[in-house]
Amino acid sequence: MDGVAFSEVRNLAPQDIPAVAAMFWRMFKPANTKIPASLADYLSELYLDPGNSTGIISQVHIRGDGVLTGFIGALPLKMAFGNAPLQAAICGPLMVEDHIEDPLAGARLLRAFLTGPQDLSLSETANETSRIMWSKLRGRVLPGYSLEWLRILRPTAFAAEAASRRFKFLRHGKLLSGPFDLFAHAIMKTSIPEKPQGVNDCSIELDMLPPLIASWLKDYELRPDWDLSTLSDVLATASTKSTYGTMHSRVVKSRTGKPLGAYLFHGGRGETVRVLQIIAAKGQESTVLDSLLYYANSIGAVAVRARSQPQLLEAMMIRRGLFFQRSSTVVHTGDPRVLEAFSKGNAFFNGLAGEGWNRLNGDEFV
């Protein structure tokens, strides 16, 4: 009890990194016992950036006996609301051990994060416990940004892939499923994706994407305010996700060569590919989504999984995908105009603008 009474929440320091790395590995990689040295290096790079002058700093919970028992990650993100600059803070992992002995540790960490110098606080990975804490601290859940969308391309192969995660001997079922997929499509009333007419879909180097993304972001009232160098770094980091597989970066263009949108996903043949980002010029969402589905099917993917955004919801819905909720996107701000932008779907968030791009999501650090 004394350890709880004299516990504290303070800024993350370099000497805390080994304990934070160990906690992360225990909580998110329980089947792997050996902690890779590269994880601690990456946590230092991500959360102890010497160039960060925003005052937005990750927090740790220290028990009265000096043992680190909690952590909340915080990353600054410059945003723009119209022409006005805003400083956002992105909430990373919220981890607490020994929470039975100190049940308020998580709430104290979250409160310390939310009372930072930022104009708004955001997270796209709030589990149910975190969502409740955000709500009690006047955070708002954003339903249009909180759904996962699953479009099954090869129904029997998808079922075999899902089963093989638990029973390895079933992995060969994915290779034998082809003859049954047409029948399964008929039962599910879905169809094989067709190639969109009048557009070209091609691979694009990551260093060619930043100016295109910046041009499409202008359609949003509330948006990240990246400089091209920062966005290039985000894209380069996002390419390394050994758990999810190879990254595909594609751009969709009109017949005249005008870029209409782009998409990024990880995975390949025989896998459920995980979409990191879909971004399109206004009115071109359906075309870009159709291009993604056609390309994913052409390389042998069994399904496409993507996070929702309000601009994509209609296009996703009429393509007969399945919606489910695994984590919540949440926002905390005292500015009602910001809340209105989110409620109207006029804010760009999730993926590259959230937490999905960094290596803590989808990498084994090997």
C-alpha cells in the first residue's frame, strides 16, 4: 500500500526505456520470450526525439518503491484547421501492470497526457477500458473513424487462413480452395472485383507520394500539416511491418494521367492484406477503393481489411464488406469547431495521421 501511496507520474526519461520495452513485449508479444534489442532503440527514437520542442512528452507511472509499472506514449502532430495551425498529440500505447494494487494508475497516466500543452488529443487504438477512461475525462468517441471493414475476396481461402492461425496443418487449405470460392461468392451474394474502367493503377515509389498526399489533404477542413520531409519519414517507417508482410504503394490515375488517389497496404498472396491508408481526391473514393480491391485480388489476397473513414463509409458499405469494431478512435479537445469537423467527417485522421504507421503496430523487430 505504501508503494501505491507514494507512486508518481512523470516524464519519460532515457533510463526508463528498457523497462518500457520489457512491459510492451510482455503485454503485446506474450508468445515471444526474448525481447529484441532493436525494440528499445526504436522506443528511444520514437518517444525521445531531441528535436521535439512541443512539450508533448510520454509519461511513466513509478511505484513508491521505484519500479516502473505504467506508460503512455505521446507523439506530437502538427495539424491545420483551415489556415490556422493546431498542435495535436497522438496517444500511443497505454500500459499498466500491477493495476489491481493501483487501479488508478491508468487514469492518472491518461490525465497527465490529456492535460499536456496540445490543442487536441487523439487515439485510434483505444480499447474498451481506455474508451471508458477517455469518456470520463470528457473525451469523445468518433464512430465514423472507429470501424474495421473486411472485404472477403476468396471466401474458402479466407476461412482456411483464419483456421490456420490456430491449426498450422490447415495452412495448405488455402491452396485448395479455388474451386469452392465461386460457389461461396454466390452464397454470400458478393462478386469478384472488376477492374475499374478509365483509370490506370500502378506502383509508386514512396518518395513520390508526399506532394500528392499534401494536395489531396487540402479537401479536409482539419488535416495534418506535414512538411514533405516529415511525411517522407512517416512513409519510410510505415514500410517496415514484418508481421503484416510486404508493403504495396499504389497510385490511381485518370486516362489523362491526373492522380485521383492512392492506397498503401501490407500483405500478399494467401493473406488478408491490411490497408494502412486510402486517400482520394474528393469524389474519387469509390474509384480508388475499386482499384485497391481489384489489385489485391489480382495478387492472390484472400481478403482486404481497412479502417473506416467517413468519406469511405458509403463506398465500403455498397461493396458488401463486413463492419466490426475492435478499437475506438477518440478525441479530446475544448474547441467545439474541431469536434464539429470530426462529426461532419471533414477531418483527416487514422493510418498515417494516427498510430498505424509506426513499427509498434505490425513489426517483430527482427
